[in-house]
Amino acid sequence: MLTRIALAFALAAFASASHAQIRIGLMVSATGPTSAIGIPQKNTGDILPRAIAGTPVEYISLEDGGDATRAVQNARKLIQEHHVDALIGPSTTPNAFAILDIIADAKVPLMATVGTSSVVEPIDAKKRWVFKTTQNDDLIAEALIGHMVKHGVRRVGFIGFNDPYGENWLKVFGALGKKAGIDVVAAERYARNDASVTGQSLKVIAAKPDAVLIAAVGGPAVLPEATLREQGYKGAIYQTHAVATDDFIKLGKDKVEGTIVAAGPMLVIDEIPASNPTKKVATAYIAAYEKQFHAKPATFGANTWDAGLLLERAIPIALKTAKPGTEAFRVALRDALESEREVVGCQGVFNMSPTNHNGMDERARVLVTIRDGRFRLLPD
């Protein structure tokens, strides 16, 4: 009899562990200067799976408005009050850096949806808990530099945010460019909420660059490009993958025609061949998003979708060893994420490891330009 009772309790405990609810926090900037990034990410959270491996999943979404202080408050609330098992977000690089200590102390895996590679590199005690679903800066920079070399660009002016996004881009591009025979002849910074960059643009133009690289995000990235054109600059202008949204074109209009960008293949999905492994996944995501919101998602939403795909693969593995809501489950989830191999997402193919928490390769980028008010595929 005692054996039967013990067995019954064991089975009940196993069932409880198997069906306990998983909680995932969503941190977004759906208002403020980077709302073009945050809105599709917030919306994508609404269409992520509500059950994984037979276990219900609850998503708790909090808005930070692009403010780092609010991001810290939200991270604490999600961890301390909602006891989340993982976090997806935030939308901006400064906010991601602001919460690193919190997520590391709580041992909660963070699926960062920001561009800066320094969020996951080099991996240390803090960054061991961070994974990233956006292409690393060096992967994008290599594509832009390849285009520059091919077109005889040797002198580049730089205008970027005066925050970790802009600083890391200057560091990465400067080092890779130097190896390719490209010099940064002027480097200027500006804040995300600045209303003018006239002074910075004049200094860059005075350096007589062959081309200008702008390292900024979303709508605020239009300002320096428009200013350069208004001041008569005729050279090529390059932007990072952080402008991969139709809102950039709507804001910039004719001022951003001819811009050269390296970004994920989803940006020009209609021109991507069926042989590209991301096409099927991206097309399915776009269809699901359009069905729910009657609009096409920006590629930034795909970063959240890909985070969901990676978690969907890792969660069943973690469930085999621990119960949601426990540190043991979060550790198992992190370890499972590090073992992800050839996971096809909207933005690329992921191969994670204990030393690589991004795992994207050349399959995660294409060269595009803006022509006739839309992004168009460029040959390599």
C-alpha cells in the first residue's frame, strides 16, 4: 500500500512539473523614438505559441518607452513579481546593457533583440545569460566593407549614436575597415533625441570622405542622412541593419534614395530565392502577423519571432530535468539554448554554443539599396 501511495505522489509530482506554467517576459519600446522597432516586437509577442511541449506559456509584456531606467524597473518586476523563466527583448542596446546585472544575478536567460554584438561578446559571467537574435555588427560590417572595396571607397566619414550602439559600430567598423584599406577620416556622434546634427555633418563633409556610414536606429537614423543631402553631400551613404523598416523610408523619402544597407533576407523576402532556408520560415511569420494585425511586420518583429523559435526548441529539453519557475529550469534552459544547431529563423540560421550566443553566419545577411521608395536586393 505504501509503495502505491508513494508511486501516486511521484506521478502527481511529475505531472505537476510537466504541466506547470512557463512565464516569459517581453520587454519592448513600443513608444518613444524607437517605436518603429518596439511596436512589431510587441505585436509579435501576441502571436507566439501559448503552449510548448504540452506546457502552457504565459507572456507578460512591459513597455519601457526606450528609457533605461524604466527597463531596469521592468526587468525587476518581471523577475521578482512575475517570476519569469526567460526574457525576450529589450528593443534598444542601452536598455539591454542596463539590465545585464539584474538578469545575471537572477539567472534568467535573456533573448536580446538588439544589434550590438557587445551585448553577448565577450562571454563572461553576466553575458553567459544573454543570447541575441539580431545579426552581430561585424557580420553586417563585413558586407558593407565588401561593397565599399568593390566600389573604390577608401575614406569613410562616420556619424553614430553616442551610446553603446554607435560606439561599438565605430570600433568594429574601424578595425575591419583598416584591414581592408579603408580609413575613418571623421567620426561624429549625436544623441537619439537630438533635433539637429548640422555641426556634425559639416565636419564630416569637410573631411572629404568617399562615403559616409551612419550607425543609428530607426527614425533617428534619418536625421544625419537628410542633413548630409541638404548640405550638398553627393557621396554614397551606408546604414546599418537597424534601419530595416519601411518607416525609415517614409520618414526619409527622397533623402534616403540610394542608401546601401546590409540586413536580414526578410527585408526583401519577395526577391529571395526559394532555396534560401529562411524564406519558408519568414513567409510563415509574415502570414501569421498579417492575419492578426492586417499589416506586414518590420524585420525587428522577426527578431522576437526567432527568439520564440529558439525557446520553443530549448524548453522541451529543459522540461526533462526541471520544473518551470525554478533556478534549475532556467539553468537547463540556458544550457539547452547553447546547444541549438541549424535552427532556421526569419533572419538567419542559428548555431549556438557556450562561446557563441548569436550563432548567425553569412546566411543572415543580404545587401540592399533603397530604390523608388522601397528596399531592393543588391548583388554581393
